[in-house]
Amino acid sequence: MKIKVLLADDQAILADGIRSVLSSCPELEVVGRARDGFEAVELVQKLSPDVVLMDIRMPNMNGVIATQEIKRMSPETKVLVLTTFDDSDYILGAINNGASGYLLKDTSAAALIDAIKNAYEGDTILPAKIARRIADAAKLVTSDREIKLKRKFLFSDREVEIAVMLYEGFTNKQIASALKLSDGTARNYISAIYEKLGASSRTDAVQKMKAAIEG
């Protein structure tokens, strides 16, 4: 069974080039192209693609908002952001709204095809320099917030870094990828954080951290 891919890009020449690249892989099928975020949301409803290759800057509705709408409407659909922009705000916005990864348009054809396959299998796709930006953005929190968490819950430096990412809404896989940890190591850190918080769930953990930070 082929992986069904929807392209969302307002620039026809780029979309045509991507379609040509993907057509070289017998395991992939491009089922349509959206010209803006609104059309992307509509076509996901109509075509039920497995993976959406989502541009960020598009007219009417940008890719960050479209990703949020698609994931709300169709959680099983993978959204892989493909763009020329590597601004950390876009990266964080897309990832936090449920994107499975973030690729720049200068990626190679082989890497793009592999990324689609891996995203379809459930992996998080973050090239090294994108992962570094996420890690850097995660560190740009106020020292006051970190200090409060450390003092209240006796977190280690690594635990407070991961706790802040949990607080900001990162998934386990996104934390592991951004901090270059194995999935198992990330889970171990998160379990230790839950234990120190006395939390039974992620929602409970976030609420307890919020009370400590704002209290």
C-alpha cells in the first residue's frame, strides 16, 4: 500500500518540483496539492492523506494554524513541515501544534523521501540544525522559572531543562530529538520528574509546575 501524500504550497513551481521528486519513489503517491492552509484542511477531509507536506508561509491561513486544524480534525494524519524558513518561532509553533517534523527546502531528494516514510511510521523528523534551534529556544526561559523549579522540586540541571520543555508542551519524542537523547533515556528523565513532582500524569505535572512558577 502506498503512502498518500498531500502537498501544501502556494508556489506552483516548487510544488511541481516536489511532486516530481516524490513520483520517483514507488512507495509514495501524491494525492493532491493545496494552495493555502484553508485548502489543506479541506483536502485532508476529502482525500485522507497519510502525510501532509506543509509549507509555513501561505496566504489566507499559514502552515502553523493549518497544522493545528488538521491535527485537531485528523490526529492520525502526519504533518511534515517543509519550508525555506528556519526561524525558531515557526519551528516551535509547528511542532507544538502537532507537526511530526520540520525540514528545510534545501534538503536532498533522498532525505525528503526518507523523512516522509519515517514520519508515516511515527518518527519525529528534526535535522541537526533544527534540533539545535529547538534546544536553544527551550533554554531561552527566564532563570527565575528554572530557579523556582529547582528549589521547589530539587531537579538536576538536565531535569529542569526537560521539565521546562514538558511545561511548554513538547512530546517525549520531541524532547529526545531536541536534546539528542534516546527515547528510553528521555522517558527515564520524565519518570524521575513525575516522581519528584508527585504527579500521576503529564497534565498533573504541568499543573504542579505552573503552581510553583506562578506561586
